[in-house]
Amino acid sequence: MTRPFAAQPSFVAAFGYMMLALVSFSLVAIAGREASKGVATSELIFLRNLIGAVILSALLWVKGWRFADMRTSVLPLHLVRNGIHFGAQYSWLYALTLMPLAELFAIEFTAPLWVAVVAPFVLGERLTAGRVLAASLGFIGALVVAQPGILGDSFQMSFSIGAQFALMAALGFAFSMVSTKFLTRTEPVFRILFIMHVVQTIIGAFLLPHGFPVPPPVIMFWVLVVALAGLTAHYGLAAAFARADAMMVAPLDFIRLPLIAVLGAWIYGETLGTGVAIGAGIVVIGNLVNLWSERRTRMRAAKNVI
């Protein structure tokens, strides 16, 4: 099988793919909230993955590839990754119906912090001061944005059902990020996506509460948006991890926080206070630190080679 792209190290390309993932994940959040008005969370996950599996199968045929090309020598890791990601996905979509978008994303964005902590031990990546600072600033910015909810009366947000599911999602997504980076060392991105959608469709089929769901047309439209945006989101994420270190790519995800805060205020009238502006500024600074640090490291490495 021909690889979808040559995964040459490139932070610029990784940044572009990550921006595709950020916009797509934001679309998933909005479409997921709308779709949840007509289908259960388990039904939404099943339909999302089924549609994705059908689309990827069609692409497989168009490209002239075979299903045999989807065979993998690391199937156990795929199964573990997708089982945990399925649970994280369910937790995230369920929390989506219980809390403001900015607060959900703020808690979810503890995931890159866990990646920064785990990646050096699992992936053998360098733990540089710049990467730690970038991840820390992004995490602080996320907390500032969520302050009205997390630091509210009697810390109600910290113990709410929505926050608990959001935290479970963050831990699951962190594992998914690290395992995705590990898989991209030997697996084409297309194969990772294909196996992901097939495995999660099978898992979802066993969890359907009332048989095969048939949503009304309007709800089905939003389900399709979730499926298509989910595909481009995971493709962008996997492609970014294939071209740069996980600890360098993960902090870029923080840009999604100010983006979804603005969308939540515009579409749903969710509060967009000074905390969002301050937190967004910290997030931007963190990413600038990340970019500057990586550029400086690469320039130093180039000089040493010369």
C-alpha cells in the first residue's frame, strides 16, 4: 500500500494539519450538540463511526487499494487505543449536553498536559523547558477561561457530572494522542483512521439501546456534519503527529479554546467574559513560546551539523 503522504518531519506542515483538526473539532462540538437533540449519545457515536467507515471504504476503492492493505501487525494497540478513545468520545459528547462549550474545552485541554508528562517516558521524546512552559501556559489559560465555572460558588463546577465526564474524556484523549503518535511510526494515517472507525462501529453496535437508529432529516444532517468533521479532525491530528513530536503538536490544540468560546457566545449566547479574553491571550503566548523554542532548537541543531 502506498502511504497517503511521506511523513517527513515538518513543524510548518504539522501546524497546518493541526489547524484543520482545530476547526473540525469545533464543528464536531456544535453539530454534536444539535444532533444530541434527536439521538442518544451512543446512537450518535455509532452513526458517526459507521458513516466514517463507509466513506473510508469508498476512498479505499477509489484509490485502488485493497482491504488487505488495512492489515496491521499492531492490532492489539489499535484495539486498546480505540476502546479507550470510544469511552473518551462518549464522555465528551455526553458532557457536551451538560455544560458551556468553553468550560468543556477548558477541562478537556488538560489532555496536552498529560501528553507532556507521559510522552518522554512512552515515546522517548525530549522534555525541553520550552515544551513544558508552552504546555503549562496553555493549561493555565484553559483554567482562566473556565474560572467562572470551576471557581464558582462552593466549587460546584468541579464536582458536577459534566465536569467528571469532561475529565474522563481528557484522560482518554491524552492516551489517544500518545498512542496515535506511537502508531504513526509504523502505520499510515489512513490505516489508523480506517481501523478506528471499523472497531468503534462494532463497539457502538453492541451498545445501541433500541436497534438501528433512524433520525429525522434535520438531526441526520447534524450527524453527517459530526461524521465528516470527525474524519477531517482525526486525519489532521494523526497527520500532525506524524510530522512533529507529540509534545510540540499537543499545545497547539489550545488555540481551539478561544475559538470555541467565541462560537459558544455567538451561537448559544454563552457568557464571554474577560476571563476568556485573558485566558485566550495566555494560550496564544504559550503557542508563541512553543514556536520560538522549536525554531531555536532546530537552528541550533543545524549549526551543529554545519
